[in-house]
Amino acid sequence: MRARHVLPIATDPIENGWVRIERGRISGVGRGQPSGPVHDLGDAIILPGLVNAHTHLEFSDLDHPLPAGGGLPAWIERVVAMRRSRAASGTDEAARLAAAVASGLKQSAAAGVTAIGEIATASHPVAGHAGPLVRVFRETLGLSPAAVHAARSSLVRDLERMNSEGTCTGVSPHAPYSVAEPLGRQAVGEAVRRRLPVMMHLAESRDEAELLATGGGAFRTLLEQLGAWQPESPPRLLSVADWITLLARAPRGVVVHGTFLPEDQTALSRLARYRDRLCVVVCPRTTLALSGRLPPVEAFRAAGIRMAVGTDSRASNPDLSVLAECRALVDGGVVNPAEALAMATQHGAWALAFERRCGTLSPGRFANLAILRPCSPHADPSEAVLDPATQIVATLRRGRVI
């Protein structure tokens, strides 16, 4: 395929470039006139398929995000209320979940996404679908001894089920305020034993920091209301810095959000120390909605920490557009367009341990591509990709249109 611009990401953009695909893999990338038959795309841009490194597809059937007022604890309370309302409605929750996930995969493919880091509260029906490549991080949470025991048992059961179905898996202790120390160590230990990546929400709210420091605040109130926190026997919780050390035991560790990590220099320095195996996934529009600020990209960059980008979910975001997340960062002045696209491709693939499969246009990688057509001329093809008027005209996985 030949196009006006080819963006390999790992190397400089190529004007009048081409990508050769053989048996679902990229066999060559070059400039000028290639040998053999050519599919000329004209004034188009070819780049690696986008990577949504963190999302929750179970909410892909929502038309609008849940209200963000009151910050993270209030938003979580609304999520729990919605889940309980659905459970009480008598609808087939398994069928609804399958439909929501299928819708999320379709929305993602339409947005140029070819790989996804999905957080799942149970085993997910993603094996065998024709859409993006998915790594399902099985989420686990629990604070009481009984909840910890049940959570570990269901984690092992669901990992076994998904692995038998051919699903790429990972492990996700939910967050420091919802995972007691014993469960966290068990979950990470299970990931180490299976050689799986681990993903965890960390430092996403000052209310989280207050709970970890004092045992009180808005999260304590919420957890008591939900019946998850027993005042007579409070759970042992790990600090963010200790969680980072634990995540570093895994072959690949992913910190999600990290919005307030710069306010915890011990945690930030520990993340930088393990940057060879840890990275951060930022979700700009969700962070802006729930915290009133963009992710601290400058602090992560200064510490030499790799960054990827995700959409979180349609419970906190209006859509599943990775390019819209990139635009939020660029419009906020914290990255340039080329940096944003590297976060949305190469670094996202690394976060999901897919770096040998996708993320760059390189010989040997799967032919996972996005083809875009600008509506107006741009001197910089990276800027053209992020122009809201630019159209995504095709998404390919292993050389096949999805």
C-alpha cells in the first residue's frame, strides 16, 4: 500500500511511502516506487493501529458518562449504584455484558484501535472475535478476609478459563483503597507465577491519599456505606510506593492515572527506579473530568518514565477515541503531536507486552494499521492525524480490514 505519508513511529515519517504486507505481517516499509502490485491510497496517512492501553469495555453501552461532580469517591458511588440497579432489574447481565463488550470492540475498531488493555471484573467473551487484539486484565478487589479469599479463588478460576479460550490475560489489583495487602500480594504472585503483566489504578485522587495516610476521609465513608470496611477490623492497606515495589515484581507493571504521584516523591522516585519494567497509562479526559487537571505528563517525562494513553471507559468519557485523548494532551500543551502518537502506539504496545506484535510499522510486526485521510493539507503528518477533521477510513488487523 502506498500513501502520501507513512508514520512508522519508531523512525521518521516517510513522504510518498509504502508498506508491504505478506501473510498478515509487515514485510517491508520504504519510500518511492515499490516493486510488485500496488494499492495506491493517494493523499492518505498509514500509521500503526492505535493502542488503547486502558479501558473498561463493560460500560460501552452507555450513551453518556456518569456525572463527575464530587470527584472520584462520588463517581464510584454512582458506578456501584448503576451496577446494583442493573442487577436488580432482572435483565440477563451476562448477555448485556457480552453486547457491551462487542459494542466497545466495534467502536474501538472504528476509532483506529487495533490493540486494547481491558479491565474485566469477570472472564470476558473476547476470544475469537474479528476486532482488535485484547489483553484482558482480570480485576480483583477485596478488603475483608472473606472477600480476599473469594477474590483470589475467582481470579484463578477466571484466568484458567480465559487462558483455555486463547485470551491474552493479565492481572489487575483494582486500587490501594479497595485491595487489602494479602490479596494484593496473592494477585501479583499469581501474575509472577504465570508470567503475566499487572495493571493497577494508583494515585488518582487526594481522597485516596487521605485514606492511606489517616484511615479516614471520603473513601472511608464510602467503603463503610458499601459494607466493605469494618471499623472493628480495618484492612491492612499498602502505600502507593509499596504498591509500586510490588508491581515491579511482575514481568511488566502498569500504573494507571498516577494523577497525584508528583505529590508523593517517594512513590515517584520508586516508579522511576523501576522504569525498565513499569510504565504509566494516562487517561486525559477522564482525569480532567474527575480531578480538574490533566495528567502530570511533564513530571513523568522528567523522571524518564514511559507513558501510554487510554480512554478509561464510557462511564467517564463520551467515547473510546484514543486520538481525542491525544488531542487533549496536545491542546493542553503538555506533549507535541509526535509524542502523543508514540504514546498511542509504540508505548501502548509495550505497556500491554505486545511490543513484538504491534505498535510500530516494522518488518515482522503484525500488519495492524490505521489508514487516515486528511481533509486539509498539513506540513506535519502527525498534526494531520490529530486534526479532528481527519477521517479514519480503514483499520486493519493482520492485514485484514476490521
